[in-house]
Amino acid sequence: MKHLLLLFTCLISVNSFAQSWEQTYGVGVENTGHSLQRTSDGGFILLGYTYTAGNASADVLLIKTDEYGMEEWSQTYDDFLNNGMYDNTDDKGYFVEETSDGGFIVAGVTNEEGENSEDGGLDVLLLKTGPSGQTEWAKVYGYPNNDVAWAVCQMSDGGYAVAGYTVTSPWDVEGHFKEVYLFKTDANGVEEWSQTFGTEEMTAIGYALEQTDDGGLIIGGRIGPGRKIQNNTSSDAYLIKTDASGAELWSQTYGGDYFDTGYSVQQTADGGYILSGFTSESNENLTDRDMYVVKTDGIGNEEWSQTYGDADTREMGYSVQQTMDGGYIIGGTRDHWPPSLGDSDMILVKTTEAGSEEWTQTFESEEGSEDSGYDVLQTADECYVLIGTTSNEEGSDAYVIKTCEDGTQPVSFFSPHSSERKLEKVVDVMGREVNPVPNQILFYIYTDGSVEQKFIWN
């Protein structure tokens, strides 16, 4: 995907210590951003996947940036099933976390090209890297049928817990049954135990995972009757609480009569949980969706729930985090159905501690682009960083935006550049190479010959 030859970005702070910015990233023609975390050095680690020109298979894409979103390094990873002999696997990264040794753990999925992905072609992928992205180990896990990992967290003993789903029945015309799949490994990826959750004649998927204060785990996802969930027509948002060995302590469902799901969960300061996703108030699931947030106590009893959205758009809340003021920030996507009614945008919703909406903002990389948001976090300077994907007729890039105060989008004017570019150096107005600092005009020079002029006001 290509953008400008000269990019001018005006990044204006709303307080004396915060800077807003936006960046796109990619190494191939099609690039997707799915997960981000703040790193111990103040920068960010970004995860997604990429398709290079002429390659129909995806590769895991991992990108490290500084605090301003400037790329420090990027790595792609593939061919986890064939020991590097040839690239015929489809490999996607869905969740990343910095580990206690300064490296990174990635969870996702891999499958062999040409295998039936509806009946046994998918396996859980777990990838451990060093601080510079070098592979330390990579492993695949699962049962004979499909297995997918959506989330991973490092446990207090240095091992890893992974959540997703496993298929428990053969594929037929209506779909197949799934169960939430949870397993634990040691620090080297050796499996120690595994558990599945769900009930007979039901389908359940785990999308989110976090270790709780008591050393156990909380899983967020969805559960629905029979195989109908395969077609997104019936489900409830779903929370499962386990002990440190994966034994279920309790589970709860939330929602109405139609399609409800939970994509993100976090333990809150009061020991309860916040769960975000979306809800539908009719069986016309493709046209009617609103962001859905549920606050529970420590044993999953609902304390309050709220929906956010407009009648003529669809809003999905893929990520939620409690903010420093005790409220919540929800990140996701606003789109239209059918798509011909309008472009999709990234969306942020800020709420109070009781779930009352304080503000909502949408973001697009450029006019006419299709933009989707996935993962959000609050930074130490009380701003918000949201990762997603921006696309147009030429391709797609991972897209990250940092916004402050009320979510106002930084002003920027895009020009085409190669998605394979790397930062070569930063110079001041006199042409002297410098380290980026606020309060001066700087020129970012890239290996593809493109230049960005930036001013960051501190």
C-alpha cells in the first residue's frame, strides 16, 4: 500500500506533557494491526499479520516503536509447520505481551495452505521472541480438529496461559461445535495442563484472558446454542473464572435474546470485571450492533451494563481498559451495513466509572479509507493509543493513533510512501542529524526517499 512523497504532520498537545500522533506500518501489500502493548522502555509493541506481493499466505508481523510511534524494528515470522523448508502456511498473530525478560510472547493461529480450514487445518500458534524480535522458540498446539488462540498472558511463575477455542465436532452444513480452550505452558512453551469449557450442544469461544489478583484467570468470550453461533445469529457474552490450575470457579452469561459477545475483559480496581463487546437487539445481526459494556462484581454478578452507538451505524467494542480516573476507555470499529452506506472508522468511547458516556470520537487515516480499530490502552500521560487497520483500493496498513484529552484526532496530511520504508535519520532545519525532541521542526528521512516534516509541541 502506498501513501505520499512529502508528509506534513501537525501534532498539537492539549496539555503541557502530552503529544498526539498517528502512524501507518506495513511490510507487504496487505497489513493488519491487531494488538498493542506499552513496553518497559516507554515505546510500543505492535502485532498483526501481513501478505506480501505474490504470496497468498499470511505471515505474523511484529513491530517495535518508540514513544512517538516511530518504527525501531520489525520482523515477520512464518512456516511454523515445516521447519523453514518452504512457506506454505497461513500464520496470523492476534495478541502480544512483553515478557518479564524484556522479550515478547505472541499468540495466534497457523494452518497449512490447502488444508480444509473448517475441519482440522488450524492450530494454535505460540511464539516467543527476544527483545529485538529474534525467535527464541515457536510451538503449535491443539486437538485433531481446529484450534485457535486469541489471547495469551504471562503467569506469575513465568509460564504462559493461552485462551481461544477448540472444535469438538466434525464440520457439517450448519457449522460445528466449539468449546473455550485454555492451556498453560512453562516458560519454554512445554504444555503443563489444558482445559475446555462449555456445555453439550453449545458453542463457546474465548477471546480475552487475564491473570487475576488471586493468581487465577478470567476469560471473556461468547457462548450460544448449537451451531447457530457459527453464523453469528445467537449467543451471549460469557465470563469464566478459574483458579491457577484452570479449574472453573464460576461462569456467567450476559445479554439479551439475540446476538451478544464479549471481546475484552479486565479486572477492575474494586476486584470486579469490565467486559466489552457488542450487542444486537434483533435477529437481523448484520444490520443492528451497538458497543456493549458490562461491569460485574468479583463473582460475575452484573452491576451495570451500557450500550453505545447510533441507529444508522454498527459499533463493536473490541477492547476495554479502566482509566486513571476510574472510568473506562473502549476501542473498536464503527461501520455501516451494507458497506455501500458509508466508510468504516476507528472509534473510541470514554465513560465514567458508572458507564455514562463522556465523549466519543472516530478516526480515519484519509478521506475514503476503510478503517477498523481493535486494541486500546491508556498511556502514562493520560492519552490513549488505538491500533487497527486502514485500507483503500491499493492495499492496507496497520494504523496506530495516539490521542489526548477528549479524543481529538491529530491534524495530518498524507502523501504516498512505500510501506516497506525504514527510518534512515532525523535532521533539523539546518540539515544536522539529531535525536527527536519536542518544540522544533524536524525532518524524518526514510530509505525509500520519502520525507516527513513534523512538529511536536510539548
